[in-house]
Amino acid sequence: MSIRGRLVKGTVWNLIAVGFNQGSTLLVNIIIARILMKHVFGEYVMVQSTLLTVGTLSQLATGYTASKYIAEYRSADPERAGRIMGLCALVAVLTATIGTILLIGMAPLLAGAMLGAPNLALPLIIGSGYLFFSSVNGYQVGVLSALEAYRSLTKAGVISGIAAITITALGAWLGGLNGSLIGLSTCALVRCAIHNKWLRAETQSQGIRPRYRGSFTRERSVIFNFALPAAVAGYYSMPMIWLANSFLVRQPDGYNEMALFAAANNLRILVLFLPNVMNTVGLSVLNNEKSSGDLSHFNRVFRSNLLYIFLASIAGAATLGMLGRPILHLFGKDFRAGYGILLILLSSSVFEATSIALHQFLQSRSKIWTSFFGINVPREAFLLIAAYYLVQLYGSYGLALTYLGSTILGLILHASVVAVVYIKECRASSSALTFAGS
């Protein structure tokens, strides 16, 4: 199949898969907001944000690493792809276990000292199941994406999306906040099991067998040169984002303010839905093509993908901007007050989507340390400092303005770093040609 055909086919299938996952998340949040009401929904959002932060840290970027290297080697060197798969699987389970144990032990401290709500310690402990299974599943989704197994991802996404709506809504109805988190953990288990079923089928059909013995010894460079810097970026960025959010909940009426911000933020995530789908598909296809050595073709496809993602984000932001008020009303009548927050966050989504597309270039060149120091460090430092001051002045609007400012800065930094790397490549290529000619 041609590159364009693979991109279109992968995007369509992945669109359905992620649509069910993101759509179910949005619908679950709407249902929970209406059942738990505004203040308790704000507590649920902050617990969920904490679980997502710790879960991201626990993955050690195994899904991200698997999606790059397995895509690159599945055709050229299936045996090495199997070793990398085995290595990522072992690391994913180990780090998910460590992260879960740490969360359970630190739950009272996080709830009391950081969130100003000691009553959230038990919900955090209940949600530790979500942390473990979602961390392991991140690796599985990364492998399926690398194998371009989007039909399998779609089947898994449809089933797990329906399960999420049913189980989490039932938990909220029967058990309030704690019931919601029991449902969330149960859904993570179901999603992990479903993806594992299709992962085993896909690896068998494509002739790639996970190899565990000796995988670290032979492939440790993958961990140190890619997974580790990607994880360090997550260890730095995710806590910064979480701290910025925690500034809001510690303000007077903070959890009600967080509820408004979270409802608007759900729609921001919806705008990023299509760009993220396109980026995931492009990431696998481009890394697979990179192994062929035709970098000029790679760069043409990269530029096309960048343009399409930019246009998709503008279209999504404009559409949700027009439909924002009635959609926010679905969360409850009090949530329409978040429309101004929504407009700010929708603007930020365009800059964020474009940055995601630009990051493909750095990822494909394994410039993760460069990306961390050149982009993550200054961007998240700005985020934290701006949030500290703006949240005190403007509440949830201040947090939204912080996100907007950090995404604008992130786009500027991405463009600058990509330009520097590209210019260096061109000079190196020109020097090599000159040397060969002489």
C-alpha cells in the first residue's frame, strides 16, 4: 500500500478507536458531573488528574518508545523488534508496580498537603488500580500503533469505550465519588485485557515474537538514548502541570472553579482528538519509512502531515467555539459560566496541535534530550510561574490564560529547535557530498 493509502487507512480506523475512547471519556465526565454535582465533580477531576500524572510517570515512556522502534524495525529486523517489545513489556510492568505502591503510600500526603482535602486520600488509593492498568496498557497501545494494527485498536476502542460509559456511570450512581473511581479502575482493567488480546493476535500474525531474555543487555541503548530522556521529560512536565492545577483548587471555592475549568478542558481535548489521531498514524508510518533511508520523501510527508494537523485543529476549535455553550450546559446549568474559559483553551489547542506535529521531526531523529532541554524545561517553567500568579488574580480564567501562554511559547520553541536540527542536517549532508566529490 502507498504511503498516502496507509496514512488514510490508519487515520480512519484510529479515528474510530480514539473516538470511542475520547467520546466515552467526555460522556462519562458529563454523566458524573450531573450525578456528583459541581463541587464533588471538581474533586473527581483532581483525583483523576493526579492518577494520570503518576501513571504517565510510571510508564517510563514505554509506549512512546515501542511505537518508534518497533515501527522502525518490524520490517527491517523483526528479531530486534521482538527484543525491544519484550524489554518495553518488562519495564512497563515493573514501573507500573512501583508507581502504584508509591501512590498508595503517599496518598495521605498528596491529599492533605498538596490538594488541601484530606478526604481525597481514600479515593486516590481506590484509583491506584486505574494507575497500574492504564500504565501497562500504554505500552500495549504503543506496540499496536507501531504495527499499524489500527483495525484491532478500533475493535478494542469500541468495546472498552462502551464498558467505560456503563461501568463508571454505574459506579457514580451507586457509590458517589468512591464508586466513580472503583468504576474507573475496573474500566482500566477491562481496557488492558482487551488490548492484550489483540496485541497477542497481531504479533503472531506479523511474525514478531516478544523476546525477554537478554533484551536489556542487547537493547539498553534504546532505554538510555530514547526512553529515559522521554521519561525525564514526563517526570518534569507532568508534575508541573499538576502543580499548576493544584494552585487553583487551593484557592477559595477552588474545587468549583476546577469543575468549570475541567468541563472546558474536556472540549479542548476534543479539538486535539483528530490531530492526535493523525499524529499517531503518521508517527508509525514515518518511522517505518525512515528505515528505508529516503529522507527527502520522509520530509515531504512530514510537511504534509504538519499542514493537515494545523488545519484540522483550526476547524475543530472553530466548531466547538460555536457549539460551546450548549455543550457546556450538558454538564449542568452552572457550567455555562465556563464559556469564556473554553474560548481561551480552544485557542491554545491550535498552538498545541501544531507543536505535536512538529515534535514528530525531533522524535524521528531521536533528539529527545534536545527536545527536553530546549522545549520542556523553559515551557513548563513558564507554565508554573504564570499559574502561580494568574490563578491568584483570575482563578480558572488565570489557569486558562496560563495554558494559552505556554502553548504559544511551546510552538515558538518547537519551531526554533526543529529549524536548528534541520539546518545542521543540511550542512552535514552538504559536507558529506563535498567530501565524497573530492
